Amino acid sequence: MKEELRGAMYMRMFGNEFSYSMLGANNGIEEAKTESTMYKILQKLRNNEMQTFSIAKNVMFIDSTVTVPTLIGLPLKLTVNGTASVALDVGGQVDMRDPLSAIVIEGTYEPRCVGDVFSIHNFNA
């Protein structure tokens, strides 16, 4: 097993978290796919094999809590959390059985993005 340096980083100002990211994590990328050589790629093309590549990234873009005094004397607590997930799947193949007459290139490109914002409003008695 290959050891890898990993870490987490966040940015916080006045107690509110603005950004969070992970460093050194593979984020869905398989090592075998990223370390493939040109020979392996050409061999797959020659054999008309399907090639795929996937990547995913998760981000927390807001994490904030604020307590505000109200006119009735009870504190109002406002909490907001927001996350996003982005993924990309790419695949394709090249048909070069008869390169003098026709070369057929087929592929797929599938981006995905999901965002979620969650908020809570409550009075603390």
C-alpha cells in the first residue's frame, strides 16, 4: 500500500466557516487510471475497448450560525449549512479496424452537480 500525505483545510472568520476542502484525497480517481501509460492507452484503442474516467468532488461552501436578540427578549438562532457535489464521467472508444475507409469515435460525457442548502431558525428559551 502506497502511503500518501492527506489533510483537511478550512477557513473560518468570526466563528463562521466559509470554506472546507480535503487535500491529498483521491476524490474518486483510481490510481490505475491516472497512472496508465501511453502504451496501455494505445493497446486499448487497438483492441477497440471502452475507456472510462470518473472524478468526484465534494465541497462545503457555507457553515454559519448567528444568534440575534429579538424585541421579545428571546434569542433567535439562525443556522445555515450548504454543500455541493460535482461528478464527471467520461467514456468512449475508437473503432480503427479499417483506418483507410473509416474511423468511428464514440463517447459519452456525463457531468452531474448536486447542491444542498439547509437552514434552521429557532428561539432559545
